[in-house]
Amino acid sequence: MASPDDPTADVPTAPAAPPTAPPPAGPAGWVALVGGGPGPADLITLRGLELLRRADVVVVDRLAPRALLADLRQQVEVIDAGKGPHGHNLSQTAINELLVERARRGQRVVRLKGGDPFLFGRGGEEAMACAAAGVPCEVVPGVTSAIAVPAMVGIPVTHRGLTQDVAVVSGHVDPSHPGSTSNWDALAAGPGTIVVLMGVKALPGITEELVKRGRPADTPVAVVHAGGTPAQRVVVGTLGTIADAVAASGIGSPAVIVIGEVVSLRDEIGGYRVPD
């Protein structure tokens, strides 16, 4: 206790200094890999649409539903990644670096893709790049064209009593090419449906190889160009005739190729859309 002549006796004790506040948190950027669906803008998921509305930057692919870009906030930056079949606006490495760099700036980055990000969309590579850099990354599944496009024209890829299995194959590499990693012998021998994406250019080689390896030449085939859009066209034939039919039609990519007995169901089901 202070003595009466202590000059500090009547001076109130200063309160203890509050603990030092932590420095303000840095900007919280993130990346979302959003599957935009098979083409029509209204087939994106609700989660994907929500993240688009929150985005600061949208990195968009060639086959993404670009009609969605018209509804973005005015200040959103749109970066065209291209990724076309014969050339890219940005390399995959550059895209990975872009996503990480913008998120580190504190921006909310949406990578808008066609179909589903993890089906031939290189979404796995982008997610891994974000994880390695410590950048939060959400994957938003999309409606894949491999199933949706056949459905929209009346072709179920599986059907009870007809086929219970379906294989989704990249047609980017001709099956006779040494770089092809698909097991075409197994695909030819199997009874199920084969859905080929990115395969219009390689269609003659695909059909030839399947017949050579055991699939009957009269197996039904449908090629659906620009499914679900006003430019949609469908060419139907068999493994023995479809390559010539597609060449005569003049259609090109994007297209989904469906091989199997389920193609014959299109005549019964058709492709109906409820009027807007």
C-alpha cells in the first residue's frame, strides 16, 4: 500500500493495455470450377448460377453457355480461355496460373466450362493447381453432354432390357493412333452403349476400328451436333454408314456420338421440349 506522502498515491492506476489486435485478414479470394451444362443457359445448376453472380472474374471456355455472360455484373472481368479443338487462347498452364494469381489478389474467380468440369474438362488439373497453391477451390458439377445431349433428342444411354452399361470415350485421338489409351477391343466386344465426345474428326477411324474388332456393322449410331441449341442437328445411321452420312451432312464439332441399340429408341421417344 502506498504511503501518505507517496506522490502517486492519488493518481489512479492506468488500466492494463488491451492485447494487441491481430492484423486485418487479407482478402479472401477463391476459385470455383463451374460446369455450365451441355449448351442451353438454363441447364446450369443453381449453385453454379449463384457463384457466377458473386464472381469478380469469369474465365470462360469455348463450349461454355456464353449467354450467361450477359447477366453478369457490369464490373466483372471476362477472360476468354478458348480451348478450341485446333488452338487455344490460353495454354492449360497459363490458365492454372491465372486462376491462382487472381485468387491470391483476393478476387472471386469462376472458371466456367461446358458440361461437367471433371469429364474431359481438365478440371482435375485446375483443382490440383489450386490445392498446390493453397487456394480455396470449389467444384460445381455440371450436366454432362455425354448423357444430356442424347436424352434431349430421345436417346436414353441405358434402357431396361436393352443395355445396362455405358462407356464415355474421348474421340480426340484416333483409335489407331499409338497415343490412344482407350481399350477399343473391350468397347467393341461389349454390349453396352458407347458415347464418344470430341470425335467427329476421328469418326471414320472409330467406326472402322469398332467393326474390325467385332461390333456389327449394322449397330445403330446417332451424331448430335450442338445439342439443345437452335443449331441442333441429328444424323442417324449405322457403324457402316454413319461416317459418310456425317460427311455429306456437313456438320462438325461440337457433337456427341452415340453408338448402340439405344439409338433405335429415338423413333419411339422423340425429343420434346415444353414451350416457353
